[in-house]
Amino acid sequence: MPIAVDIDVMLAKRKMSVGELAERVGITPANLAVLKNGRAKAVRFSTLAALCEVLECQPGDLLRWEAEEAAGPAPGSTADSTSGSTMA
């Protein structure tokens, strides 16, 4: 997943436990752990806003984009050596 979650960084900066953050945000510690460990597929804006309010930060302090490793040319691309013209 190209979106990395840095909640643990903000927790350390604020010297706050996962349990305390979950209680103050109003979500279960298990759901916060899913988000914190990058296993969540989505996050509600209301949850993100509550996290930012409690941690006194911006959404960009909690989420960042990371490029995925390239696995080769994309399907349909002309990057392979068999396509194109040759000059004799």
C-alpha cells in the first residue's frame, strides 16, 4: 500500500499510549491498531479529524505517500525491446 501511517511517530512525540489515544478519539484500541499498523483499507474523515484534534497535528503528519516498487513495465506499455521499428 503506497500510503504509510505515522500515528506511532505522533504518539511518541506526544508521549501518549495507544489506549489513551483510542479513548480520546472514541474508537476501539483494536481499530486504532489496524490503522496504526497500516492494515486499514480506509479511514473516515471524522476519525482523521479526531486524531488530528487529539494529537494537535495535521493529516499530513499522520499519513504520507510512498512510491511502490516497480515490478516492470506497465501492461500495454511500449517499454519492451520487441516493439518498435528497427533500422537495417
